[in-house]
Amino acid sequence: MSVFLKRVLEPPAYGWSRDGKFYRPTHREIMSHWFSRMNIFASRKNWLPFTDWVWTLALVPFTVLFFTKYFSWPLLLVGFLYAMLFLGTTNIVWLHRYCTHRAFTFTHPIYRFVIRNLPLRLVPEETYVLSHHVHHAYTEQAGDPYNAHGGRLYCFLAGELHQPIARDLSRKDYKRAVAMLNHTGVNANTYAQYQKWGSICHPAYLYLHFSLNWLFWYGAFYLIGGHALACAIFGMSALWAIGIRDFNYDAHGCGKDKRDWADFNREDLSINQLFAGTVSGEWHNNHHMFPNGARSGFLWWQLDTAWWLIRLTKLLGGIASYRDYKARFLAETYEPYLRAKAEAAGKDKAVSARGG
């Protein structure tokens, strides 16, 4: 699988590495490549990178309408909580824990449909899933699509620069790539269609799906609170759509070692961030320790809203099974840490007593 993951993504124009080491491109190189990826007139195969920004920028008119016509502090709070808490949580459950890591299984496709469409759709599964597998296989190495060592801009524009699948996959490799998305409900292109569009998903299906999702939720919010509520929620969702692009850079210490006592995974620079963990359940250092777990909040103060949603769905009969590594983490990692800490404290106390 690791060899396949090395070639499943389209290499950037400046390459993943030079002289056998990760290459950090200049801002000029990044922007030059970004503009080439956004040019749908040069190639129809640029449609998916271009689409990533279409849906994000489509939120801007709602933002403008909210602040110029419907603004109120209560609605601002509602929109903010929806963007940070609801979008963060539901996308972690769907894109991260289910689509990528298969941390749980659904009892019936109808529950998958509900969870898939529970958030306002902004990120295509194809953009997220395959690249995230590569990220875990080559964390902070050459080939990691959002390598924190590449800098903030490198990560911020990764959706267009580094996350699209390769456009020259063999029929066998394309089949393997499709298999990584089969469980998500994505309607995959045939190999001939892939050669035409350069993607697994077809633009017609994706635009229809996202459009229907937006129409449904705008209608639902309108019925609850009119255009004011709908514009507040849609408009503030831009915060999540843009902020998520910056997440991996910050969650990997901005390329520096910022790990503290609560970051027990020492295999990479991932860190547990209080805000991101609290509002979405994404305790990133814990996640890198147990990637395919349905829960990443292990300590009592690590709230895990994504885990709560998974548990609620199971209580409602929607989830058949899940993987939970909390007990293993406590037994193998945290309790030995506490014992070592207590022993060290005891030795310090004994030394102090002798010195006194």
C-alpha cells in the first residue's frame, strides 16, 4: 500500500523532494503552481481544484448579506457556533473518522446518507480521503501533501497544490484509488471518464449533490429563522471553510516541536490543541497515535464532540461497530506516565530530605 500511496497523488510542479530531501518551495513557486491548477481553461482536469474554491467563495455573498442587512449579535453567535462546533464536529465524523479511517461502520446506508449530508457540504470526499491516507503514511516527509515543514502557504493551498490524485494512474491503480472511496457513497467515474476529467468523482454528480445539500439546508434554516438565520449560518460557515485549510500547519506545531506533557505520541510533530479539540473532538496528537479510532479525546478534560455524535448515532441504531482506544491509551501510555511521574517525585523528595 505504501508504494501505491507514493504515486496516487499528482506531484506538484516543484516536486516533493530534491536531492533526496523534502523540498520547501518559495512563495513564488507555490503561487505559480496554484494559478496553473486553478486554470480550468488550460485543462478540464483542473475542475476539482477549481471547485474547492467555488464552494468556499460561494459563501461570501451570504456573509456580506448578513453583515449589511441582517446582523445581530445573537445571530452572529449562532453562525459562529455552527461554523466552529457543528461543521467541525460533523466533518470530523464524516470525512475523517469514517471516510478516511473507517473507525466505525453504519448499520444501513440511510444513516450514512444522513451523516454525509448533516453538514453544509464544502469538501469533496476525494479531495480529503486519499491525500489524508498519504499524510499518515508519510507524515512530515517528502510526499506529505500538507507537510508543516513546507510553511503555512504550502499547507493552506494544499487542496489545489498537493491533494488531487495523479492524472496518469494505470487502470489497476485507478481501481485501487476508487476502492478507497467505495464505502463513502461517491459515484466513481469509469476509467475512461477518469482519463477525461482527471478525477474519481464526476463534476455533474458533485455539483448536483452539493447544490441539493445547500438548497435543503438553506430552506431548513429559512423555515426556522428566515433569511437572517440562513445568511448568518451560511455566511459564518466561511470561517470553517477557510480555517480548515490552516489546521494541519498549526496541528503539527507550524513545523516546530511544540509538543508538551499531554502529547504522548512522539513519532511526529502533531499536537493536541485545546480549541480544535474542544470544538470538534480533533485531539490531533492522540489521533496520530491511534488513527483509526472513533474517539481521540482520552483524558477527562479532552472533550470529544465527534465521539458524542458517533455514540448518539449508535444509540439511535445507526452504527454497528466502532474502534475505541481509550482503555488501551490509559493502560499502555497514561498510567505508566503517572507512575513514572510519581516515582520521580518520590526520588526528588528523598533527595531533598537528605539534603535538609
